[in-house]
Amino acid sequence: MIEQLEIKNFRGFSEYKIEDIGQVNLLVGTNNSGKTSVLEAVHLLKSRGDAAVLFSLLSRRGESIQKIYVKLIA
């Protein structure tokens, strides 16, 4: 189970950290506040570096490769 998630330089986040993650979590926020970006970061992490997943996420949004850092502490 994921206990903590740290995201750096991904989408609109220069640095974002979620601690004390439980089995069920609720992301709440206004439009364009980063909820989907958090889920995409976790999806990339779970894909274990599969380039196809990265390119799929980027192409869906019409974006290109950037320097991305995601750290998981489990």
C-alpha cells in the first residue's frame, strides 16, 4: 500500500506531497486544481516506466516530454 506520495515537476506541480495515505482516499478540488494530475502520476508510477503509458498520457493532452520526478515511499 502507498503510504506517501511526492510529485516534483509534473504538470502544474513544482512540488507536491501527500502523507498518511489510507486505503481509501478522496481527492477534492476545483476544476484545474490537479486532481487528475495526481492520478496520472500514480498511474505512471504503477506502470514501472512503461514508455507507452507515458506517451499515451502525453498525447491525450497534446503535450511533449518534460523532466518528471515521482517518488513513492511504501
